[in-house]
Amino acid sequence: MKIAFIGLGNMGGPMAQNLSKAGHEVAGFDLSEEACKRLESEGLRIAGSAEDAVRGAEAVISMLPGSQHVEALYLGNGQSGLLARLPAGTLVIDSSTISAASSRKVAQAAAKLKVPCIDAPVSGGTGGAVAGTLTFMVGGSADDLERARPLLEKMGQNIFHAGDVGAGQTAKICNNMLLGILMIGTSEALALGVANGLDPKVLSEIMRRSSGGNWALEKYNPMPGVMEAAPASKSYAGGFGTDLMLKDLGLAQENAAAVRAATPLGGLARNLYATHSLAGNGALDFSSVIRLVQKPHC
């Protein structure tokens, strides 16, 4: 299949590569020249623009930072958006994490042009993107999901149909709100143990195998030196940025306000990540939030 992949960052780049390795004809594009050059050197075909990338494509996949970027790409101003350039029947898969309202707005515009569109945000981090083991949370019709499934299966292991358009985004912000909360809780517990003289590796293993066990302790320990492959052991480089977590927690709070749901811990987590970002840590992996609760000598 001919695929246009828009957004070649830490997540999108490996996803596009996995599709290419699976035998699909992929044309990628990103506003970052550095990202384009790196992926081109690794064999991915790079288009000169998003418009060039979608020319002749049977499917368009996007992985962009936020709602405004997705709306600008697909809707533009009047007829200048990408949707207007797609032939009827072209499949659109947006894997960005954005508001459910934005997903519905794009999908409604696509429907008028007879362009099937699903929201399919992901979980699994950069490691999952590289390994092709992502989890997709899909919003859209069952028929459109089945058409997209052969592509999603080349990028992930778990594919869930959350409901109609926008439901994938809702599932994603629920997941990421919980992730942000549990990372802060895990950081507090580890910092408390270290302040009392415990070995963070030993404490992590104790909690991992006890009732406090969670994803951070299993795969993404926030304490440097505990997990060699985790961003914490790489000066918090790469991974999932603090500002991206802050964005997702903000989306969760906006949604909670809209449906009048109580999310006190989600609100507290958002404020703590905002404090961490304002201190100059926005580009660091979100697990660096442990620095908020560590004693200065740690």
C-alpha cells in the first residue's frame, strides 16, 4: 500500500520505518529537517512537503504534537487543508494525542469529502514504537478500523476499538492521566526510600513484586541507574517529554470539566508537571519529575 506518514518525531519516525520494513511504500514528511535527514539516511523516502507525501497515497497517517497541528494539517484555511487534496476513499489515521473534539471536527470534515477517518492514539513509548509493540486505542467505525487494521498491526500488538470517532482520544487521556499520577507516586516512594538509605534497585524490586507494583517499576523506572534502557539512565533524554505529559494532563482536565467528572489527583499531577516544566525541564522525559521530590544530594 502507498502510505503518507506526516510527523516523523520520536514516535512517528519508528512507526513509519516499521511500515516501510513491512513492504509498504511510505513517503514521510516532517517540518524538522533533522528528523527528515536522519530517516532518509536510514532508507525512508522523504517527501518535500505534506502535499507531496499524500500524492497517490491510499492511506495517510499523522503523528503530530497537538490539536492545533492536526487541525491545521487537515483543515487549513478553507480549501487549503490536506483533506481537500485527498481523493474520496483515502484512509486517514490520526495517531496524535489531541482533544476528542478536534478528532471529531476533522472526521466530520473528512466525512463530507467521503474520506474515512479514525483517531488511533498510541501507548507504549518510544521503545514500543521501535519494536512495533504499541497499543492503539481507536475511535471510528468498525469498518474503517478493519481497513486500517493491517497497517496498525505492523506498528503495534494491541488494537482496541474504544467506540465512535473521538473515543480513542478519550481512552488515551484517561490512560495518560493515570500514567502521570503513578509516575509521581512511584517517584515519591523511591525518593523516600533513598532518603532513608535504601538501595533504589532493591526498593524498586520489592515494590515491583508487592502491592505497589506498576508500569513505571516494570519498564520505566524514574531513578537513574536502576534500568539501563530507561530515559532516567540516559539523563532523561528521549522518551516522552514532560511538556507532552503536561499537554495530555491538560486535555484530561479540560475533558473532566466538560463532563463534570472529579479528577483531583489528575489536577494535582498537572500542576506538579507544570511546576517541573517551568523549572526548565519541559524537554526532559516525564520521569524526570522525580527531581521535584528528591533531596538535593540525590
